[in-house]
Amino acid sequence: MVRQRIERRLAAILAADIAGYSRLMGADEEGTLAQLNAHRRELIDPKVSEHRGRIVKTTGDGILIEFPSVVEAVSCALAVQQGMAARNAGTPEEKRIAFRIGVNLGDIIVESGDIHGDGVNIAARLEAIAEPGAICISEDAFRQCAARSTRSLTISASRSSRTSSDLCMSTASDWHRRLADRPQPCLSP
């Protein structure tokens, strides 16, 4: 039996989901879906395209995106979170759509347009520990961004026992640091 060669590559992976999606859908399915579709059409999809990403798949409240550059992935994540904060400004708290985002730089397996492997799994785990409205990035992703980013990105600097080598980014907090500084591992507030 001849084994087919598996396609692997290094990529930046962004995993995102909506915090409280089941609650939002339970309260107003049609309104939540209409709101999500508007956010995708008007903000998320254009930002992904602008940052050269490829939407691999969507899963109701989740989205998996591949980028050729981790700087582009993190820049896209920041643009989406900033855009969502602006879009949610006049929305009552109980109706807001807030994304949790995880970004990892890792090896992936590509099969029929889908992506698999630890690189994807780590991005999904980081998304799961991010606070609503925040971005949690792996240390590998952080190192690449710190070495290459000319933008001023901010990193929260709290300690957490839930992860020892990952960083969570947020855009609005009084205890942030510039990306050039070396923060302690953290979770967003």
C-alpha cells in the first residue's frame, strides 16, 4: 500500500467564537443570526481579506482562519476586536456579540481545504481561555510579533496559573504594556 504524502506547512491560526452564543440564540435566534451575519459581512470578512487570511470554516458561533503571517493574524484580531467594541457601543450588554480569539503559530496539516493538527488545537485552546473581547496568543506568536511589529500593540500583564507560556491581549485596560516590553504570561481581565 502506498501512503499519500501529507501536506504540512507553518501557518498562523486564528480561532474565534462568540461568548454566550447559546444564551443569545435562546433569547433571539433570528436577531442574533442577523447581527452575526452583519458583523461577518461588514467587519470580519473584509478584515480577514485585508490581512491576507483565508477563512477555513465557520461553525455557528466559531470561525477558523489561516494566515501566512502571524503579524497579519494578530493585526486582524486586533482590528476585529476594536471594530466589535465600536459596533457594540450602543447595544445593551445582554445583546452584545463579543468574540474570544486565540492565535497560534504552528505546523498544520492541510487536507481538502481544511486544516488539522496541534497548531490548530492550540489556537482553539487559547480562544477558550480568552476573555470576551480579548485575544490570547501563544508565546511563539508573541515572539514573532515582538520581533517584527512596528505598530503599538498592547499586552495585558497579569499572571495566571491556567497557562504558563501564553499571553492575552486586550485593547482597553489600564494595566497594559507595549509589545516591545516582555510581559509575564497572562490572561485578560
